Amino acid sequence: MKFRAEIDVMPLKALLDPQGKTLTAQLGNVGIAGVRDTRVGKHIQMELEAADEAEARNRIDEACKKLLANPIMEHYRFDLVVLI
């Protein structure tokens, strides 16, 4: 079976996000008011083949833990879509 994973990796809320702070300030400078907090992360789209959804989820979770996210500084979540 073919799957597509939509993975979001974000900095932990307890950690300072300098990119997010800069964006929040700049939004005010360009007339976009009322933004209190901005967090900057990354979005990863990955296609893979696996025997079933459970195997695909396990492989994506392993990829996130080993390579895509730094668990000390980031958290991740993903959605899995079956491709026809």
C-alpha cells in the first residue's frame, strides 16, 4: 500500500522561539495587529510504501524520533493518508 505522511515539527512551548518572536514583531510593523505569539516549525511531506497502516505509522514515528525531530527541543505530530 502507498501512504503519504503530513508531518509537523514544532519547537516545545517551554523553549524560546527566536524566529517566532521576530515574526510577531514584524507583523505589527507591517500593520497586522493583535498577533500575540508566533511559533515557527517545519512541515514535511513524505510518501512511502508499507504492508498496512500500522507499519506505515511505525516507520513514520521511527523517522521522526531518529531524524526529523529533536525530542529535546521539538515535538511532532503526523497524519497518514492512504494513496490510491
